[in-house]
Amino acid sequence: MKASNWTHVTEFVILGITEDPQLQLPLFLFFLLVYILTLLCNTGIVILVLLNHYLHTPMYFLLCSLSFVDICLSSITVPIMLTNFLSTRKIISFPGCVAQMFLLFVIGSTEVFLLAVMAYDRYTAICNPLLYPAIMSNQTCIYLLVRIFVIAILNAVTQTICTFTLPFCNSNMIAHFCCDILPILKLACADTTLNEVLLFLVAGGLILVSVIFILISYACIISAILKITSSAGRWRAFSTCSSHFVCVIVFFGTLVFMYGMPNTKHSMAKDRVVSLFYMVIIPMLNPLIYSLRNHEIKGALITGIRKACISS
């Protein structure tokens, strides 16, 4: 397309999950409920960890960080999505779209790395229990989180700048419920091959490294658990990492299910489903998984409820 036909885009139209007017209100109510549960459950995890001194350990410090990241990930997209369900003009400004994509990369990358660090924490606790206090100290956790955040920001800056310096055509309609990178690239007038290669090498490479690291950590964990002679000891060791293992399966299993099957092809409809799982559903599921499968979290919750009942 010639440069004379390019237009300066000042805003984008977010088409959302569906354009069927009869589904707007039911979807609004459903995702409003999901968002409220996400905020309540994750905020509850953070409060429980902060108020209970016996939860002031690296494992629960990382869990508290995961809950905070899940709150941020859901809050980046869901409020705008809820507004668009009830609005006739589903508009987001150009700077707002840039900011949303940048934050999605920062928070999404942080969650991927954080799950890898949590796997390393469980590996250290089970395979090197005597050295665990020295290896996974509070200072180490803070250091790792800072490094994670810096890498996530660098990835977000790279992807966002390379995407929004592209020229855009007359169409400014995003076939998605947020400013994700793939639907934005489809609106560009220029060749996006380099952007797609960059996305695959940098973002995809970081995810692949995290997945491999998690798999190696759990291979060592399973090997160590199998060497424990007593069944009670094996169960106790497994219970300390079972919640995280389930979260990892849910988080990374979505991509495997959607894109790892033979003869599957990328489509915007399928990308929206994957994005809904990552950005909306999984942030709600993570605290529920930890609450249901973690005895210390359940104990802290029951104790808090009893204290609230007694004080009232």
C-alpha cells in the first residue's frame, strides 16, 4: 500500500468477544462476577500471608507476589472489557492501547518467570532442605523478583516500541477484547515479519526457557520424593508443591491444548479464547487452587474467620 493511503490512527475500536447485542449483558454479568472473585480471592491470599507470621516464608512470599500479579493482570483488561459490554462506542485511545499492551507484557512475563522461581523454591525445599534457609532467604526472593521485573520491562519495551512504530492502515478495528500484540500487528500496513520473528525469539524464548526450567525442577522433585521410604513422608513432600504444580499445568497447559494439537491453525477466535484463560480465568483460579489444596492457607483462613466471629 502506498504511503499516501496510510492514516494517522488516534484511537482503536475494540470489537470484543462478540458483537451479538443479546450476549452483551450476560457476558458483562459473568465477567463482573469473575473479576470480583479474582479481587476477593487474591486480596484474601495477600492479607492472610501478611497477617500470619508462620506464613512469612519464601514460599508464601512468592505466593503473595503471584496473587498481586494476578490482580494486576486481570485489572489491566477486565474493567475496559466490562465497560465495552455496556457501551456503544468501544473506543480506546492510541496512548491507552500502547499502555495496555506494555502492561500486559510486563505482568504476563512476570507471571511466567514467577512460576519458574516458585518451582525452584519447591526444588530447593525438597531436594536441599538443610540449605533451604540459606539459599531461599528473603533477600534472595527480593533479588529474584527485581531481576524478573527488569527482564519483563525490557521485553515489554522492545515489543511495544517495535509494534507501535509500524504504520497503520484505514482500519482501526481490533478483533479482540484488548490491545494484544497479534491483533494489532494485523492492522499494520507494513511487513510484520520482523515483528513476528522478534516475538517468537524473545517472548517465545523466555517462555520456553521458563517451561524447561520448571520441567527440570519437577523432574528432580519427583525423583527426590520417590526416594523417600515412608508413604507419609512422600505425601508430605508432595503436598508442599502440589498446588504450584496444578497452577503450572493450568497456566501452560492452555497453550499446549490450544496450539500443541496436530493440524491446528492460528485464528483470532482461538487467540481470544487463549487470552481469556490467561488474563481473566487463570487469575481467578490460582488463589482457589492454593486455598483448596494448601492446609496452611486453609488453616489461616479458618483461624481468621473464627477471630472475626469472636470479635463481632
